[in-house]
Amino acid sequence: MASVTLALLVLLSATPAARPPAEEVLRAQCHTWAADPKNPWALAHGIALEGRAFKARDGRSAADVIIADFLRREGPGPDLRFDAFAADGTPVEPHPNLLVKTLLLAGHPLSRSFRASWGPVTLGALVEDLKRDFRRDDALSPHGAWTLDALSHALPPGATFTNGAGESIPLDAVMDEALALLEREQAELVAGMKAGLPQVPKRKQGIYAHPCGGLHLFQAVASHARHPAVRKAWGPRLDAQVDVLIYRLGSESRQYDSALTSAPPQYRLPVLIQMVKFYGHFLETLGRYREETGWKPTPAQTQAVEQARALLDGAVRRLDASGAFRDMESVKTAQYQLYLDLIGDACHAAHGLRYWRKHPGG
């Protein structure tokens, strides 16, 4: 009897160590792999999570590395630019103006001077270059969200600027077009929501033709509504897009659950990463919206946020258990895009969780 009791006590005391929170797992992943000084795209994702304090692995400020090692100039203008990719395929700025947008959202003032390879250059000079290169069709394309976000943060509402083609560009008109683009691209989801459909299949149509499911476009548009006059002018139009995003949570989660159940083992990792991508960007998007505009979620919207947090936690737990986070070098060699996703999506998801860490209802 005594031996049985002792064995039971040993069994009860041998409880597994508490699993670290999802945010802690994701933040560690971001800090470890986004700090690569040879990968400016990854550094930008570290800045998105930690702001101006984020440093590269070599001890330099991540922002300083981006400018010093990767900014180029051409011609007498000069034309300042980042390559989309380095010669070895490492992403530098695959989405136009991603890096300038990142520096602006991190809170660097336009007067901030960086040391480029040829000498000092200010963030304001990069913004002026962005304005010269601006073309409406590019900004309103699937890769234009970062340009829109950068302009909205660099210029006040009502501003007008002239691009290199001599066109006068009213910022508010461009952002109105961006809202109309978001509405068009989500029209099929609106129809599904109004019809009470449990889901709208993802087929790379509409908003799903945009990087990260178009959530960066939502962020750029919604961020412009931080200005009271813009928020008043848009009114229920933007509220409707928030409703669509909430609907997407249910629609997409059903599809991910189905894919995860039916997928062969070799396809489970991409599905799990896609889950982290969507749930993390969802939380980040609504977190930014609340912080920048003062949006107050309804009880139903708060419940959706809590659902997204739980879904993200489950996806991170499964992803961590798969060993992908611990075997990044192998993933990098075998599936480079998944390696990049494991970095960028971890940073975005950790950022999203941070927004909702306290008082999820606002």
C-alpha cells in the first residue's frame, strides 16, 4: 500500500512544465531570426515588433543596418532605392516602400539622419523620393499597401504633392480610392456574410490575391481614419469593413481546420504557418485600428478577438510541437519561403498579441 501511494505521489508530482505563452514563443522566434544583418526584410519585421530599439545580431540598430548596407542611389537626382531582392535571393524590399513605411511607423521623425554608404541621408529624403516615384496604379495594386501606409503617416490629411511625372496627387483622394479598392476586393465576402454562408472559399480571388490576405491594405486604409475628419467622412463604410474582417475569422478558421485535418503530413507545416499568418495579422490589424483611431469593439467583436487569440495559441502550440521553430536551418535549406514565413509571421503575430495583452475589450 505504501509503495502504491508513493508511486501515485511521484506520478502526480511529475506534471509537465508549464508551456510558455504563445506571445513568448513568437517573440523569441522573432528576436532570434529577424536579427540577421544580411536580411533587411527580416530586420524590418523585428522593428515592426520592437520599434526603434530593435537591433541586428551584430549590435547595430536595425534601422541603421537597413540604410547603411542596403540603400542605393542612382543618377543625379539622386534616385534613392532598395532592390526588391539581393543577388542571392534574400528579400530586401519585395513590397515597394515597406522599409520606409516601417521606419515611419517605428516613430522615426522625418529629420532623422542615417548614414548611407555615401554619406548622411534623412528619412525625409526617402519620403521625398517616394513621392517622386508615386504612381496611382502601383499604389492601388496588390503590392501598394505599404506605399499608402507610408504616405498617410508622412503627410497630413488634405495634403497634395507632385510626383516625378508632374501629376498633382491629393492624398485624401488616393486614400478614398484605397477604401473603394478594399470594398471591391472584399465584395464576395460581403455577399457571403449577408447570405449567412459559413464560409467563402479562398481561391486567390479578390482580397486573397493580395499579400497576407490584404490585411496590410486594411491597415493602411484604417490607419488613415485616425484623422477625425477622415473617420467622419467614411463613417459606416469603414465600420462595414471591420464587420467583414470579423466574418473572415469564422470563414477562414473553418477552412484551415478542414485543411489541417485532411492534409498529408508533408503539407501540415504550410497550413499551420498560414494559420499563424492570418490570426496574427487579424489581431495586429484590429489592434492598430483600436490604438490609432480609438475604436471601441462591441461585445461580439471582443469575443471574436478572444477567439482569434485562442486560435493563434493553438496554431503556435502545434507549430512549436512540430519542431519547425527549433530546426530553422533545415527549413531554410529545404523550403526557403516557409523559413521566411516563420520569421515574418512570428513577428506580426507577436505584435498582434501584444496589442491585446491587456483589457481586450478596450
